[in-house]
Amino acid sequence: MTSMLLLNKDEAYLGQSYIQPLYRRLGLSTLLYRIRMEAAKTLKLKKLTVSHRKSNLASKAANQRVGFTYTHQETMNWLDGTTEDVLYYSLDLKDS
């Protein structure tokens, strides 16, 4: 499961990605990124943004594999009652 939320005519946020444990480590994360990146290019978007919990190292590796660059972090109170930093990354599509 994954999503791409249009923020404006130039930018989208990639969020809510989830791969069931049985299907992890098969390259599906990269495939889901590539599909959304191609859709963004078709829509003539200029920038993509993505984020993850600081502790989610698999998500960090996945977004960096496809070229996202760290931009900033902020502390978030999550719906599960925990507090943890969220890390943000961006990808300039004119360069990819």
C-alpha cells in the first residue's frame, strides 16, 4: 500500500507506505518509489517530499536508494501515543 498526495501544482508528498512483512526485502519499496516518481513526472511535478519516523531505518534506506536528500526533522506526537522525531527528505524531479 502506498500513496501520493498532491500538495500543489508543482509538489507531492509520498506517504503511508506499507509492505507486509512476508513481502519485504524483495525490492518492492524501490518499485513503489519508481512508480510514484514516474506518475509525478507525468503530472509535470517538480518536487517530491517524503518522511519517516527517525527509528525507521528501512524507510530511510529506501528513500535514499532512489535519490531523496535529507532536509529537516521535527518532533511529532504520533497517534500510538509515542513521541519521536520525523525526518523529511525531498527529491527535485528536474534532476532525476
